Amino acid sequence: MKVISESVIKSNTGKAFPVKKGQIIRVIGESTADYVVFNLHNVKERFDQARTKVDQGKIYVTTGDLLISKYNNVMCSTSFYKKWGEEIFKIYGGVWKRLGRKRGVAPKHGCWENLAKALKPHGVEKEDVPSPLNIFQTMVINAKTGSMRYAMTRPRLGGDMMDLRGEMDCLVGISACPEGGRGKDLRIMIYK
């Protein structure tokens, strides 16, 4: 394994990373990482939750699954995950701001704003930031009603990890979710 770069994303901030085809980006954390991906050479092509869910036939992402773009191209594959509970990573938009607003504790900015700020220098307009893959976020989903609530299942101390391999040259945006003040820093490694 040849490490290309290592960095830390502080809680409630975001960063963007170029990940070339064949390189792997490792996300290590103890709290939610909002992950979005774009074609490095055409940022109009971006991760699409709906196409990914339909292609995979599920809302959970595990080893060997593919992240699909709105143009139906494979962007990344999940080459490794370390499972900490009964549920893995969910594919749906962040819900903290809406839930936090109900409780009066939403931060002034959150994951979407963090991603928009990190991706702006790369030509991504804020309205083009897609709903993310929520890495390390666990939710209880009622199969009968479709309602969901946060589960307090957390990654292990020291952080769990997920590796995603670029299947094209990618621009990856990651936000260290504030989680209502419970969010923690994320560690990121890019390697080949």
C-alpha cells in the first residue's frame, strides 16, 4: 500500500479530494461522514442516490457495492468496510437539520454547507451538491411505516473505516457531520 495523502477533517467542516481511477480513499471516524462524489473532469456528473439504490436493490452499502452517477456510470466501489453494528451505511440525504430544527438545536451550518464550501473551488455550485452517502450513520427504519429515527449505535472508539475505490477519476467531498454537537473529526487517507 502506497499512501498518497493523509488529512483530518475537523467536526462540522468539509474537504474535497481528487481520487484518481484505481486509488482508494479511506474514511476513518467515530461519527457520520457525509460523502459525495463527482467526475473529476465533468463535475455535472455526480453521485445519484436513487440510481445507486435501484442498481444495488437496497438502501445499505456494503463491501462490493457500487456508487452510480446520474449518468448511470460507476463512480466508486466499496472495497472494504469494517462493520460495527447490525446496520452499515445508509443512502439517503442528511436529516439532522430538519430534526435539529424541531428540537431547537440545529447548528447554523451543517453538512450541506460544509460540502458546498469545500467543493466551490472545484467549480461545483451549491445547488449541484447531491444528497450524500451517510457513512457511519445508523438509523432505525420502520419497515411498515417508513418512519426513521437515529439509532445510538456508534462506531468503535478509535474509529471504524470504509474504503472506496475510484472507478473513474473522481472529486470526492466529505463533511464531518456536526451531529448536534456530538460530531467528531474524521481521518482521511488516499492510497494505491
